[in-house]
Amino acid sequence: MARADRKGDAEQATLEHRFIDTTRLYPNPWNVNEMDEFMFQKELESIRQFGFVDPLLVRPHPWEKDAYQIIDGEHRWRAGRELGMEYFPANVIDVDDDTAQQLSIVLNETRGRANETKLSSLVRSLVDKRGEAVVRVLPFTSERLMQMVAEKEEQVDFAALAERQKILAKRREGSGAWVERVYRLPRDSAEEVVDKAIHKVLDEEGLPADQDWKALELIMADFLAGD
């Protein structure tokens, strides 16, 4: 039986960070996230090279005494166990079944997706610098890696991207008030330049269609970062 005093999603649950013995950790029965053997081997290599850098998210187990149920990170936990880890860094949150299941979905589905141009440029840069060491850990097949390394698309200016983030962060420090502005421009310019640019950014950044304002903000931030 699940404890009745567990917090639901209407309450603010507090995270507590601790190291937990693997024998006290249990996977949840509803995990929908699947990982094939290829990706599991990449998970193993990542932990070998960088350590267990991403803590588990767990909750006190609903019926096992002095135990914890994994909400997010089951595959990392299994990989760590295979590598002989006995204790795992974990964030503990005391929530009920419904909230735990919602968190599982949210954490799996809201991690975003990579911009292919930026990803390929970053992979090419890393392969040039570190070679085989990068190939072993990156979660791509050899065919996909060869494709990205061979692509001759424009090189991404990562310094400009960092400057863009500074510009956006500074803007978000403001009041957050909304304003409405109306601009007039020829139909051809609106359809062939502005609309196409907005749609391209929405697609590349994985933004929903109703966030055209966000696409415009990113376009302007890129322009300012390139000054």
C-alpha cells in the first residue's frame, strides 16, 4: 500500500541529495523508457570516462522498508551496478504514485532535441581534438558519426552562441512584461523572408508553432551576438 501522506502535485516537495546503497534501490514498474544494447554500452562507457555525473531521482519506496524507488535513471543505475558501483548519488523526493508517474513522463519527454547543424559541428570539433576517445563515448553509430564528421555545412560559432545566451539571460532579468508592436512590410518580405526565418528557427530549436515570438527573439539575439 502506498503511504497516504505522500505529497501530490499540488504540493511543493523538497529534494534531498544523498548517496544510497544499491541494495536499497528498486526500479519502478511503469518505466516506459527503453534502451537498446548499443545505447546501454554507450551508457557504460560514459560512466567509465566521466563518472556518475547525473544523479538518480528516487522516492521512498511505497512498500519496501528503508528502500527507494527509482523515478528517473533506471538505465544509469543498471549500468553503474554492472560497473561495480555500490552507492549511487540520488535526489530524493517524497511524492505519491500519480506524481511519480507524471515525473517519469515529464523527465523523459522534455529534454529537447538536438539542432542537427550545431550537433554535427560540435561533433566534428570534438573528433578533431580527441579522436577515438570521443568516438567511444558518443551515443551514435559509426555510420552516423562518419556522416556528421564528413558534412561540410557551415561551422557553428560557439562563442556567438554563448554570447546569445548572455543576451537572453540579461533580458530575462527584467520585469517580464509583455508589449505588442506592429510592423508594416511588403507581402513578399513577410512571406519569403520573415515567415520562412521564423519557421526555420521554430523547427531547428524544436519550439511549438505558437512561440513565434521566441523565434524572433532568438534571431535578434543571434544578430546582436554577431556584432
